[in-house]
Amino acid sequence: MGTRTLAERADSRAELAVALVSRVAAGALAWLLVGAGMLGLGYSLLRTLGSAPQSAVGTAIALAASLAAVAIGIYGHPGLRERLHARDN
């Protein structure tokens, strides 16, 4: 099922172009999510280690949201997702 390339699955040039554009857009969004999540992780770590007053609940929520953004970004990247699915099969 997953052995056919993108070009083999597309019936026309227009479909191939749309598939390529959507794949690039999904990859870019995935890397933006990973970047935002990493910034959130760094901010949470600095906030925890710093001397600024903080809320344990707020830090935990920020940390959880950052981890979720990184996980969704990694799984949402088309190339990485295909590698994960290929490893499962």
C-alpha cells in the first residue's frame, strides 16, 4: 500500500502539484509546531529554574502544551510519519 511514490499515485500533473504543495505545507507547519513547542519547553525550564514567582499549575500546563505541540509536529510531518508507519509494518 505505502510502496508507491507520490508521482505514481497522482493521475495528472495538477494532482501531483497539489499533492506536493500540500506535503510541503504540512512539513512546514509541522516544523513550526516543533519550534513553538521547543520554545515553550525552554521558557518553562527557564521559568522553573529562575527566581521569578511562578505558579506550579501554570508551569505544568505550559509544559504539557509544549510537549503536545512537539509531539503533534513530529507526527504531523509527512516524511517522519511515513517512516513511523513503515517501521510498524
